[in-house]
Amino acid sequence: MQSNGCGQNAETRQIRLNAFDMACVGHIQHGMWTHPRDRSSRYNSLDYWVALAKLLEKGLFDGLFLADILGVYDVYGGSPAPSLRGAVQIPLIDPLALVPAMAHATNHLGFGVTCNLAYEPPFLFARRMATLDHLTGGRIGWNIVTGYLDSAARAMGLAGQMAHDDRYDLADEYMQAVYQLWEGGWRDDAVIRDRTAGVYTDPTRVRAVHHHGKQFNIDAVPLWEPSPQRTPVLYQAGASDRGRAFAARHAECVFLYGSTHANVRRIVSDLRARAAPRPMQAFVSCSVVTGRTEREARDMLEDYRSHANREGALAHAGASLGIDFARFDMDEPVDGRGSQAIQSNIEAIAAALGQGWTKRQLLDRFVLGSRQPPIVGSPEQIADALMLWMNEGDIDGFNLSRTVMPECLETFIELVVPVLQERGVYKTGYTDGTYRQKLFGAGDRLPDTHPAAAARWTD
């Protein structure tokens, strides 16, 4: 049997599931908001998000993975107009503000939130995440991103974003700073709450954090008492060479876009080897269209497909790949060299379509308004496909992106989850504990082999 690097065998490991969403109308599958049954335009309502969290907990999902950006997609045609017309991740609200309400309505669901470290001081960010870890009872995770949009840099008062590898250099130092703030300022026994003596915190068990680096200078006592996990569960989606080096050092879970089984297996194998002896879980992005029969699923696909927005898909792809597709003819090879956007996305497209791929080939993949073709079929066929990905790609689970909301998740939970449970590859109940405990079956804190451990107060 083949080990997945997390102490389980490929044939027996259970599938982990995150819903992949964003606090906006159009996330990955562009145009689906025009479907008459779609409710994503209620994204600015707490009722919408609380109902989603309850639905996911009913389906025993491990987490809700919330993407985010700080700029507008304006690469395609040099204008934000296609994104605005198609609601391509705009309008967009702050995902962190949604988490406390969803956590209050659930008991087990984890929340992985995407936060760009390039534009916020480490101290403010560390306090915000510690607050969420407290308010969720230890169910918060952080998807570490360095940004890839020039429009975001301009929104922050800069001329443009840093070069790709330089952003990771900045991120390495940022992580050192927040590790010290989360792990090193307060001893575990600092808070004593002695009503008789009138002492809430023992001052001898709290110390200032001093970080003086190339990018950041911090001299501060962290304001927050230790949260359940201290450091949130760490996700990272970088799969370029520099991104993999960063992920192997810091991430507990990596998020990959599916290209081919073999390509994903190659990347996952490299990441796990670099991260060893720490365990690392790998999630692949996918979308699913299912019905009670294959015919029903195919009919649903055609219904959804009639609402797909190809212009919106090109606007999204152009920004994430750093390529203005308006400059290319349909059959002209697309050159992505020199892009400062998401390098791993370019590599994934080349792996899926071959070198010298064209805009026509890319558009052929835009089945539901994104470059990610959906998995379509009966519940049994969907289960087969997911299990094949697990074994052939050597992954741990999936970030399930939405199509028509909420029916895409309702049908998955009603039809596919029972099949996975019958096959013994999906849980039938939650275990107790924090997000990290649920994912790894270990303690609340990062393992001693993680670089954050060096910041702990151990004397």
C-alpha cells in the first residue's frame, strides 16, 4: 500500500472536503449567477452565509475555504469592464467579517480564510486571526497569499506589485513575525484569573516581541491571550518552484488546481518530501454536477452551460495568469513567460493543454465559465472520479467550488455523500477538537517540527 505522507494508506484514507467560495456573486464558474435558481446575489446577507454554514455542517464538510482578492480583474482588454459586467469577483466584501456569525451557528465546521500578507502590518493581522481563533473555538485557518494583482497594489498606494519571488521573500519574514506574536508573547499559563488576589494575568509570564528585519520592525506586547490553536491552520496555494519552497516550510495544507493526476502527484510528492517529517495534506480544486442518474446530470450540465459567461472567464483567467487574452488570436500560441501572476496556474494550464496552447483550447475548457471542467455524472460516477483523484493524484481531499447556489451543494450532500460513506471513504460524524485536531488527529498546536515552534516560550 502507498502512504500519503499523513500516516494513512491511499486505499483507506478518508476524503476531506472544503466548500470553496468567496464573498461575492461570481467566484469560479462565471455566469452561474444568471441562473434562475441561483441565490449567490444574496452574498451580502448574513442569513445567506449562516444557512450555507449549517448546510455544510449537515454534510460533514471539514471546512469552508473562502478566497479573497484586494484588486479588480482588469488585465483582459486593459479594463475592469468585463469583470464588472459579469460580476467576476466584484462586488466583493470582506470574508473575515462573515466568520463569527457562521461559527456561532455551527459546532464543528472549520473556516479557511484567504488573507494577503503584503498590505497589512503583522501585528494587526496577528490580532485579527487570534480574535477569530478565540471566537470560533479554534476553528480558524489562514490561506497565506502574497497577491498577484497590480490593481491591488495600486489600491494600496503602490505603483505595482513586487516581483513574484520577492513577494515570497517578504512572506518568509512576515511568517517569522507572526509566529513570534502568536507563539512567543504569552506563556500557556500566563492567564490565571485569580479573583481573590485581583490578578487576571501574571506579568512575569508575558513578554514583548522584538522583531527587526528587512521589511518589518516590531517591539510590542501582543494584546491577546493565547487562543486555542495559537497559530491558525496554515493553508498555501503556491505551486511554483518558489511557492513550493515556501509551502514546504510553512504550510500544513496545500491547495492545488487540478491539471492531470500525474502532474498533481508530482507536485504533491515534491511538497511532502520537502516538508518531511511534518505531515502535509493536499487539496485539489474541483466542481461537480450530479443528478440521480448520469442522464439527469448531463441535462443539468446543459442547463447550467447555457448560463456560462466566456468573457467573464477570460477576464478571470487573464488576471490570474497575467495574460491579456484580448491580444491573442484564437489559434495563436499563448506566451505566459515573464508573468508576475500565479506561476503555478500557468504551469497547470501547460500541463493540461500542452506547450504552445491557444486561446481556442482554453475556451474549449470553459464548460461552465471557468478553465476548470466540472466532474459530471451519477453519484456513483462522481464517487469513482473523486476516489480516482485520491489514488492517482495522491491527494487528501477537495476544495469543491460552487456552480448554482445552493443546489450544487444540496445535491452533492444528498446524493454523493451517502455513496462515499457507504464505500467507507467519508466520515459519518465529526470528531471533537479544534480545526487542526480534526484534520491531523493530533494536538491544538503546530508540531515541534514546524518553524513556528522556535518562537515558543519554553523556559
